[in-house]
Amino acid sequence: MISLTKTDIKAIDTLMREVSETEIMPFFGKLSDDMISQKSSATDLVTLADQQAERALINGLQRIFPQADVFGEETVAADPVRLDHLATTDLSIVIDPIDGTWNYAHGIAVFGVIIAVISHGKTIAGLILDPISGETIHAIEGEGAFVTNAAGKTAPLRQPAHPAETDLNLIIAKEFIGAHDLPAIIAPFSRVTSLGCSAHEYRLLCKGLYHGAICHGLLPWDHAAGELIYRETGGQTWVREIGTYTPDMTKGKLLLAANPAVMTLLKR
């Protein structure tokens, strides 16, 4: 099993920030119609910035990790079999160049950059950058989770020991809206939301601001990095009817909970 160091994380973080400054932020709020394309639907978009940022991240990561298989969401759209090798490849790096593309394309500042590092089907490191604040949350497996701000100051991330039971917040995927059991699931929670952006939803969870989540559509560029970071904060994760999450999963319902009591609520 390959392992990463803090120096490796710093190199990835630096690259993410550079690409954000050169390929993502210059287009934010300035995209013309010919720079935005539909994929599967009117809400599933790709922009020129997505494509250019993905190329820049792939090139940069291949320089840092020449032995790695590096690919992103847009790569897989053109070559779906790339996902089939996650369980067996020594080192894979999965990129979401702009998570929350719909928000980004409409000038909404709720988007992020996600990178997951995977070895033989196991996530060993993850980073999520908010280009607006310049803040990155990141983790190496077994070494805890951290947040680094735009000034380079780093602090640990931990789940609150005892979140107030009367002030619990939940993130729920839009696919569950209308489900017959939804009222019972959300009843114990004070606030229920969906941001259309895994990067920011994981930021809320990892900072202990939201205490549970039910996720749908387990594509690795959306969840592999955040699921690891969340576990490293002390949070619990579980895939309904399967058990342990692995980054080669593409289907299922991923539950995330700040503590066992919240997980019990989500499993009902």
C-alpha cells in the first residue's frame, strides 16, 4: 500500500490553488453561452473552465506523481472504463476540477475543487479547496483531518463531542425529495439542506456545522476525498445495505453521521 506524506499534501494543495487562480477564477461570472455545454441534462453542465482546469490538474499531478493514473470527471465522461481500475491500481488520483458546475456556471459562489488519492481501491488522502475563501480541508488516512486557510495557517478538524440534540442539521441529496420515508428521516433535524455541491457539503460536515448527511450517486470525484476527511474528523460513514464505503462504488446511499446517535437516526 502506497502512503503519502505531508509534503505530498502540500504539493497537491499548492497545485490546486495555482489552477484555481489561473483556470477557474478568471472565468467565474464571466462565462459566455458558448463556454457552457450540457451533458446528460440541462442541470448537468460542463464549462470551458472545467475542461481547462482538469487538464492543468492532470498535467501538474503527473509531474508530482509520475507513477499515478490521474483522471477526472470529464476524462471519465469520455472513457468510462477508467473507473474499473481503481480497485487494482497502485496509485490513482481522481479529480473533480469544478464540483458544483451548475452553481459555477450561474455565478453562484458554491463550488470547489476535489482531489482524492486512491491505492488498490482504498482512499489514502483527500483534499477539498474552496476557491472563494482559499481554504482547503485535507486528510491523510490515519493522520487526522485539517483545514488550511489562504494564509497557510493549518488547524485540526474534529467533530463536536456532544452536538446539541435539539440543533441537529442534515444534508440530504435531492434524489430523496418525495421519498415516502423522508418526513420521518428529517423530523429530528432543525435544518435540512442540499447545496448541489459535494465540496461545500463536506466542508459543512467536516467542520461540525452539519451533523448528518444522506448522499446518493457515489461517484469517486464527489465522495472519495470527503468521505475520508470526514472519517478522519471522527465522523462515521456507512453505505446502506452494503456497509463500508469504497471509492470504486458508484451506486448506493452513503450515510454520514457526527456520532452513533445521529447514525441511528439516519438508519431508521
